Amino acid sequence: QAQVQESGGGLVQAGGSLRLSCAASGSIFDINDMGWHRQAPGKQRELVAHITTGGTTNYADSVKGRFTISRDNAKNTVYLQMNSLKPEDTAVYYCYADGRRSWFQSRHDYWGQGTQVTVSS
């Protein structure tokens, strides 16, 4: 029933890698931008990475050079490859997709439930 579903989180040692995936269901269409936010305990949610339909990307300064966002438009799926992970990357990662479920309504961001990423030192 989830319209956006993340997967791939887990526990990894510092310096390791994880690949997150997020698929938007078929009930969401006309998808434009997709991306990832994260929220650490006691911290505000922050943008991690963002990608447009055309492939233009943006990253938080803290992850530039380490994380790579990509997408498969045919599958309505966005990925986040996370390399050289640091303990500071520990957070719940949330996926979003800008789309709509009806042509009668305006588009907005649909959010997943989040996936936990824990990086140990």
C-alpha cells in the first residue's frame, strides 16, 4: 500500500558503503524530481541529494564526493550510492518523489517511511 518504498539501509562500519533504493508505486505518475532527505536523532531533517527527470543533481555539502544519486525513470526508482560512510551519516533516510495520483490535483512530494542507516566508528 505504500506509495514510496525505501530499501537498503543497515549497519556498516566507517569507510564502508551502502546503496539505498526507493521505488514509487504505479499509482504515482507524472513524476518529476526525486531525492533523499535524512534525519539524525535530535536534528532537523535535511536534504541529502536531489535529481531531476533530466538527470541534474544536487547534493548537500557534507556528502559531495561520497554519495551519488541516480534514477531509473522506467521503474520510477531512485538510488543513493553511499561510499566512504562516516558516523555523521547515521540517520533515517527518507525518499521522496514529486508526482501526482490524479490529473485533477496538483503535484506534490510523496514520502517513504524511511530506512535506518547506522555507521559505526
